[in-house]
Amino acid sequence: MPKVTYTASKGLVQASGAGVNINSILTTSGDQTLDATSFLTIITASGGNSDLTLPASADTGAIKIIMHDTDDTDRVRIVAANQSTGANIDLDADGEFAIFIYNGSQWIAGRSLT
């Protein structure tokens, strides 16, 4: 089976190898309202805390991964708006991440804490 890579500019691209790669990465810092299309968001050192708001809607089944960068100690907060927990989610340690899947009306949250 060939390797398939997704990029926003080319769509699905077939190549030799195996597996599926999603090349949709946003690296940013500070307070943000995220878009519905970036698969992975990496929050870098901003000299302070970052508050992130998930988009109000997306295609059903859309997946977003938000990761705290691995070289700083600032707090990354995913605010309660538009996500299933009804509470803010704080990623306090380097490498912590949260995964969100849009179910058609809100983002369902899962997270891994280090």
C-alpha cells in the first residue's frame, strides 16, 4: 500500500512507502481563535499564557490536536467555549496535549497529561 500525505495546497498525494501523513500544522503563540482546518496546533513560548478558542463549527469528524511546546513553561488554556467539558482545559507542562473531534455541534475533548 502506498504512503498517502495530505497537504492543504495539494490535497492527497500518493508516494512510495506506507502509512498516512497529515501535513497540516500551525505553530503559533498568544491568544488565538483557532481555525477549523489545521490538524495540529503547536503553541510556542509567548512570554506569557495563551488562551485558545476552538472554532464555533467544523465538518463533522474534524480532528484537532493542540500541543504545549516542549521548551517553555507557560500555561496553554483551551477555553470552555465550543467544547464538551464545559470547563477550561489547561496544558501546564511541556508536551501535554489535547485532542478534539467535532461531532456536528461541539468539540469532544480528550487529553493526555504528562
